[in-house]
Amino acid sequence: MERFDPELVFFEPEALQYPLGEKLHAHFTELGTPIRMTTSHNRVTGIPGETETEQYRNAKRTLVVGIRKTLTFDTSKPSAEYAIPLTTGCAGHCHYCYLQTTMSNKPYVRIYVNLAEILEKAEAYIDERKPEITRFEAACTGDPVSLEHLTGALGEYIAFMAKQEYGRLRFVTKFANVDSLLDVDHGGRTRIRFSINSDYVIRYFEPGTSSFEERIEAAGRVAEAGYPLGFIIAPIVKYDGWQEGYWHLLEKLHERLHGVEVQDLTFELIQHRFTKTAKNTILKRYPKTKLNMDEEERQLKWGRYGKFKYVYKAETVEEFQQLFEQAIHEYFPRAEIAYFV
Ligand code: SF4
């Protein structure tokens, strides 16, 4: 796994008034990482690079340490009530990543250091809804596990949620950087989901993230630590040998989790889809991608964000569904397939 160690760091001045901001400043000073100040993440300038593509790559190696000013959380339906802020952006280079279109002009990685204020607000949301359970998703705008070695923030959120009778935390990751979370007292109130795929998809379309083996091993460790566990198999991609690739994935997960008591395991299955805009961006950023986005092999579907997207044709979707239902039933008969979209 490639650990995220930024090559350039910006600090918003207020961030230095918080213990985590101070700690990060000392850390990067000691490492000799170039540090600059910025009045706001919106004013970050001077990321090196001759071309837009070079600037994009360098921005993904740039960290902005700031505070989260808006403490009104976005909703995150249907899997959670709220998106809890923690990080925005990601150093990974998944070709199909949703951030390509949602954050295309600000690809740098941001972390927030006013954790106590964010958690105070989360508690207020929980109080408002109790005795209903309030679920918070921590990975709506990036992959927080990829930064955990720098911040320890996820560990704090997990420990906080363990004390909340009516609160639950969940997040999804493509990173195996989970060791510091294993000893946190989670109280069974945080579900860790791994975004996982066939070895081929991870190898060719997910550079800068943890490998197939690393993710499976990390999932095993998380399950052994008693966390509720889930897998998001996404995006499901059709390529030569996809049947063997995905069957092998389920077989390997089974091998690693064999003999581990896993409570209420869930699978979420999402086929690959793209919009015209996303396709153009992907081809610009990753011109050599092997990701097949031939419209002829897809059908159009009206998307929830008011745009048409290309999904696989019905017969392919049926083949996907059959294979996953069969493999999950064979290897994890008690697991739930939460959805296939
Ligand atoms: S790990 Fe997730 S957030 Fe990061 S680039 Fe890949 S898909 Fe995007």
C-alpha cells in the first residue's frame, strides 16, 4: 500500500489553534515537507505543474489542513441519516472515481482539525432524534482511512460513537491502513465496509490504493476485532475473465474469514456506470485506461442527479446478478445482499 505522505501542505491559520493542527504542523516541519499558509482552502494557489494533468497529479499529493466551518451536516440517504465531516478528497487514482466530476477543480486532500466541535454537533443530531438511531457516514467525500496515520481522527470518531446509545458510524474504504483502529473500543457501533473488487479491476483501475491481498487481509483483521463488517463490490466491471475474477474474490474472502465470527455481514453490489462528462474527464486524466466505456455495450438510465448515465445492458446485469448471488450464497450463506444497482 502506498501511504499518503503529502509533498506540499497548506494550513489555514485557525487550524493551528487546535491540538491536531498543531501536531500536524510539528510533524510536517520535522519531516521537512514544504508548508504554506492559506487564508482559506478556496484560495489555495501555486500547486506546481506545467499542464493541467500534472497539476491534477500534484494536487492529489497536496494536503490542506483546515477547520470545518459549516457544522450543518449533509444528509446521506438511504444508508445513513447524515454525512459526518472528516476529510474531503483522496490521494487515490481510481479511474472511475466520483470525485473526478464532483471535485474536479479542487482535487487536493483536505482534513479538518476541529474534531471536538464536529462531534458535539453529531451529539446534538443524535439527541434530536432519540430514541431513533442516527447513522453517520464518514466517507461521503473521500476515504478517511487513507489519512488515519496522520490524524487518528477516525479512531476518535469510533470511540465517541461507542458511547452513543443512539448513534452509529459507518464508512467505506479502499485502504488497508486499519491497524490503529483495531484496539479502539468500538462497542459494535461502527460498521467498517471495504470497497473490494477483483484483482484485475484493482490492479488496472485503482492505482494508489491498497492491493487485493492487502484489503482482504485488512478485512480479516477488522472482523477479528469484532467490528460489524461489510463489503461493497463496486464498480462491477465486465472484462475478459470477469466471471473467474469475481468468483476468485469471493473465494478469497471466504478463505480469510473462515473461522472468524462475523456478525451480520452485508454485501452491496454496484455495477459500473458513467456519464458523458465523466467519460471525457477519465479519458483526459487517464488516457491509457483499459476501462471499457463503449456506449454501444451499455444502455441509458436516467440518474438521480438529472443526468443520463450509461449502465450495462439488462442481459449483462442478469449475468452479474446470477454470479454474485450464487457465489455469495455458496461462500457466505448467512450474509445479506443489501442491494444490487
Ligand atoms: S479510493 Fe475512493 S475516493 Fe479515493 S480515488 Fe479511489 S474511489 Fe476515489
